[in-house]
Amino acid sequence: MTSQQTVLIVHPPGVVRAALVAAMREAGLRTSEADDLLSAGRLLAEENPDAVVTELRLADGSGSELVARAAGRDDAPVIVAISEKPETRETVIALRSGALDVIERPCSPERVLATLQPALLDRARRMQRRRTEARPASNPRPAIVGQSPAIKAVMEQVARAASAHDTTVLVQGESGTGKELVARAIHYDGPRNERPFMAINCAALNESLLEAELFGYEKGAFTGANGTGRKGLFEAADGGTVFLDEIGEMSAPLQAKLLRVLQESSFKRVGGTQDVNVDVRIIAATNRDLWEEVALGRFRKDLYFRLNVLPIRMPTLQERQLDVAPMAQHFLEHFARALRKPVQGLSADALRMLQEHSWPGNVRELRNVCEYAVIVCDGALVEPRHLALSEHAQPRRQESSTTSTATRESSSVSTINGCTLTVKDRSLRSMEVELIRMVLEQTRFNIARTARELGINRSTLYNKMKDYGLCREERHELRQTV
Ligand SMILES: Nc1ncnc2c1ncn2[C@@H]1O[C@H](COP(=O)(O)OP(=O)(O)OP(=O)(O)O)[C@@H](O)[C@H]1O
Ligand SMILES: [Mg+2]
């Protein structure tokens, strides 16, 4: 452990704090001290400590707010909380918000130190590695925030992919889970980072425009083609990375052309006869089940295997609940800086609301909620009234709450894309049944479109229709058989 490491001790003044300070100093650590949340927030920002030891019950609020704030920082410190009882709601919130451990009062300084030391050692090693690997500032690498096992596994895969110079990567996951973020991280962490990263959404253009965009065209290749011809993305990204988003939407002829790029590193411009050779790494992403597309004959099997050399599956935000607090803090700080607002973090109630939300729109939804909160909040802490959470998403945990029984009994009406969704109660199941029913009716039972609009694959849709007994009657109307 390096002697420069600093521990911020947040505790009312008295013998306990003095004993903690003495033990930390004895162990070669520098200490700084705060009585309450307010001064702790200031020291956190000014001193960027390596560890925070905080009492959860503070004079001006809950220590779990500080935990979330600290855990959301880039290079988050190691956090240990001290609580009266280990099973309180506060303790659970602190752990979910990013505390390494919560130690029961009366706590011995030795116990706190024994918890901190291995984590501080890890942190020192990590910082050292980062310093030696530091890249020039001209390569902005997006921060992947999170500390859940699921996102840590993704970070490891990103590191592996970055060091594998040419290997093609396929990133799969629901919309808003961070697929593009991961693609950028792989590029900027890898040896191609001095060369361009070029992204294109294959679903946004029709086939001929996409072909011209990707492969370029020769002069006179088609009406409107500009006089001199033009380089496509693959040529422009030579030496760098091309990110093909929504690859599942690519037409069969373009899939064939892409396969050739992967096999031979060459292609012809639209209207061209000469082969163009390029050195690009390809990262593809999709929110569809690409293997299912292969099974349905819509995606080439050979291309699938060429793309899927290094697969990365992005977990939904619901699968990494531990990340909600640090991510929210990260986005709040980002928007507070950008919008010059005084927002510093979340109140304990607001944090709990975010942790209980089901996040159907994943990280993008959380980011939007935080942006809105910063816009409407004029104080230091975001409160529940500043959170615009989607109505149709159900709180995560509701079985044990008495209020949820009451709300479940009342019917509810939500408006989605201008259409009214009426459900007999507010259980997630009823919402889902009615949402599927509504989209099926709107698309006139077009299964592919319905699945796309709902952001699920077709087999999942079929299974849900079977489970919920949703089927089409002769007159093309929907009925539910159960
Ligand atoms: N782990 C993370 N840490 C910080 N920001 C994140 C993280 N994951 C996602 N984001 C942010 O959330 C937003 C959505 O991420 P991104 O665009 O990469 O998702 P996506 O999976 O490509 O979505 P879509 O399928 O809709 O294109 C972006 O602003 C991104 O920077
Ligand atoms: Mg994307």
C-alpha cells in the first residue's frame, strides 16, 4: 500500500472518530475528517480520497447519500459504512449504492482497517496500471461506470477485445444497455486508437444508400452520385474501427459484401471495377437474437460466425442493480457540470425510487431521467418530485409492500405513442399483456414489427403470446384465451 493513500472519515466528533483516525495513521494512511454530509461532500470533491469511512446516521442526512455520491465518481474510492444495526433499510441502501461493507456499531478500528486494507491495495495497483497505460488526451475514452459483477465481466471482455488487434466483436443486448459505449471503449483502449472510429446504423438507411455509405461509389455510379465519386466508411476508417450498429437489419447482398471484407479485407466501390484494400477492425452490434435470424434464414450463417469471434452480451440494467446508484451519480454530475446547476446527488428517497424502478429503457432511460432531474432541480439534492420515471414500468420490489396491494386493485390508464393502454390492475403482468395486445393490434398482427417495437425477439414474443393466451381470431381481432 502506498503511504499517500487518503481516508476520509465521516463521523460526529468524539472518541470513535479519534480512534479511527489513530488506527488509520498507524497503518500509514493519511486521514481527513468531516462531521456531516455537507463537509464530507466538499472534501470528497477537493481531496479525491482513496477510501471513505462513513457513519450512516449523520446530523444533516443519511450517509448512504454520500456512499452513492462517492461510488459514482470516476476512480471511486473504497467505501466502508458504519451502522447501528446490520439489517436496517439504510444498510441495504448503502450496500446497493456501492459500499464495500457495512460494519455494525460499536465497531473496532481494527475491523474497519482489516476491511479497507485489501481493497486499498487493489486500488493502488489499479491506479498504478492506469498511470502506465495512460493514453494521450486526444483519445477520449468513454467511462464505463459500474461495479456489479455483470459489468465487471463486460469490462474484462472489453480489455481482452482491445488487446486483440483485429478480432471481430459482436455486441448483443437490449436497446440502451451501452453497446456503442463498449464498442468505443474497445477501439480507444486498443492499438488502433490513433486511427478513426466510424459508426453507422444499418437500420437507418435503405440498401443502396447504406451500400454507398459503407463502400463509397465511383463517379456516375448512380443518379445524383457526385462528380468525383466518394470514399465510403471502410476507406475512411482505414487503420481504425468500423462500428456496424443494428447489423441484423442488413440486406442479403450487403451481408455478402461485408463477408468479403472480413475474409479478404477488400471490396469494390459502388459502380467500381477495382478492388479496394483496407485494414479495418469490425465491431457489430444488435439488439436482436442474431442466431435466431440465422435460423430463420434472414442472416448468413457464415457471416454470423465471422462476426461472432468475440461475443459480448450486455446485461440489462435490471440485471445489474448495483450500478444504478453510481451511474445516477455519474450522470447527475455530468449534467450538473454541463448545465451549470448546483445538483450534487440524490436524496435517500430519490435513490430508493431509482433502485426500485425496473428500467425497461436500460441505461439510456436512467441517463434521461438524470438529465431531466438536473434541469428541474435547483437545490443540491434531487428529490423524488424531480424524477420523471415511466409510468408503465413497475417498481421492482412490491410483494411485501402494503401500498402496492392497494394500487394493484385500481385500474390504470397510460398513454404510449398517443395510444391509450387500459389495464385492470398495475401488476407488471397486466401491463405486459395489454402492451403486447396493443402493439399486435396496431401492427395488424405483424409479428416481426411487433417484436421490434417491443424490443424483444420473435421467439420471446411467441412464448409470451402463448403464455398469455393471446391469439388471433378469424376476424383478425385479438382475444385472450386465459
Ligand atoms: N456503463 C455505462 N457507464 C456510463 N454510461 C453508460 C453506460 N452504459 C451506457 N451508458 C450511456 O447510456 C447511453 C446509451 O448507451 P448506448 O448508446 O451505448 O446504448 P446502445 O446499447 O447502443 O443502445 P441502442 O441499442 O438503443 O443503440 C449512452 O449515453 C451511454 O453513454
Ligand atoms: Mg446503439
